[in-house]
Amino acid sequence: MELRHLRYFVAVAEVLNFTKAAAHLRVAQPSLSRQVQDLEDEIGVDLLKRSPRGVTLTAEGKLFLAETMETLKRVDDSVEKVRALARGEYGELHIGYAPSPTVEILPPALAAFRYAAPGVKVILHDLPGDQLCAGLRSGLLEIAFMIQPSAESAVGLHFEELKRYPFCVAMKPGHPLSKLKSVTVERVAMEPLVALCRLGYSEHFRILDGIFFPFQLRPKIAAECDGVSSLITEIEVGRGVAVISEILQRAAGKRLVYRRLSNSDGAHSIGIARATKGDVTPAGEKFCEIMRKVSTPAAGKAKKK
């Protein structure tokens, strides 16, 4: 039994006329009659009553028609879903992200993607950088929108830079450093520093090392925080200052004061990460393209680790 046998039977059953059904299907009427007869022989029952006055459905034919129409609908739906999947318009898309660094690009990209591909269910995973990398390698995540990982963390990953954000010094209002137009790395090293915790945010300490090490300085860590909100609070209550990227200013707003690092060209590199040997679906590729447009002009070149 083939799908065409079912479609031929439905065509005849709907108009109860072999000649009209054959014209609709654009097949010869004798061939259509033979195909339907073959179907009946295979099933072992008569689906149609044939007479000089026309064709009628048997009781078995009525039941088979209802079941066949549901089967064909499921087949047609499956075909359309597969085609939609190939167009990036259907399926599930697991995206990992680092909330604060991606706040400028991710929300508008999600809005644009949901408009372009409403049939795709987007599942977001808010994870620290190390877990984002692990999720990409394990296949839990299809893509991740994050800070560029270290060479060690990025083994087996591909990172495409979209945007760079310079670093600045964040402090509470009225802090002595707020009287300066900019602050040197040496001056920051003299202050107690508030940072994100090493356990979940190892990339943050990698960045701090990259800023202080060229000056042979070691920052004095006064507090380690488990998130951006607690980091902002620690700065507000006077525990110390923090070196953050300009994008994190949006999370703190006017609660803090910011001064440029005058002698450091360090920056947060934000972009798309994926597993080098992973399988990004058409929906994932569509989402990546939208993120590129939202973050235009893109900075830098794709980098392989």
C-alpha cells in the first residue's frame, strides 16, 4: 500500500465518480479504477459499491475514508513541519546567554526572531561562562551569546565577535576617584576591588588579570559576588570599586559613578559561540544572522579555538 493509493481512494470517495476523480487527479480513468481495486484487494474488503448509476461507499469505505483523511493530514502536516524546519521556521532552539553583557543585543534580537519565526520555540539558558561552554560541547545548547571565553575554556568552540565594550571603573557617588576625569590602572590597584566570584565567573578574573598583569599589579579583592546585582550593591555600600565594561553600566544606571580607565585598552568582547563540531539548525543560523544585524557594525573577525 502506497500513499498514492490512499489519495486515489479519497479522491473517488469525495466525488463518488471515477471519471471526475480521474480528471481532478490528472490520471487515466482505467488506471485510477485499477489502483483503487488493488487497494481493496490488499485490504480484503469492498470500500466502494459500483453500479451503472454511480459509486457509493460501503460501511467499511466510510470508516476507511475518515481514517485515511486523518492519516493523509498527518502526513501533509509532517511534510510541512520538516520543510519549515529546513527554512528555520519550526522546532526548538536552546540558547545560552550571559544576562548583563548581552542586554543591549539579545532582547531586540529575540523580538525580531519571534516575529520572523513564530513557529520556533526559543528556550533560554542563563548560565555562567564556564557552564555555557560546557553546554555547547555537550549539545545541551545550540548557540550561546556570551563574553569571549578564555583559550582554555574555548577548546572545541568557535567564537564570533559581534561587539566590544571598553572597561571603566564603577564607584559609589562621592567616592574620591569620582573627582577625576579618568583613572589609571595603578590608581585602581590601590583601592579595594569588588568582583564576581571565581567559582562561577572565572572569565571575570581572567579579564582582571589581563588589565593588571601588564603593570605587574595584583588587585586587592574586597568582596566576591555571585551576580551583577550583588556586585552593584557592594559598590553602593562602599565595599570598594569595580572594573566593569560599559555595557554593565546599563544594569546599574545612575546608582553608581563611572570613570574611564585611562591607560588600558581592555574590552569585553561579546559574541556568538557554538561547538566546532556541533550541528546548528537552520533556526539557529537564522537567529545568528539576526544578532549580527542587531549588533551592526560587527567588530572583529570570527575566531577559532
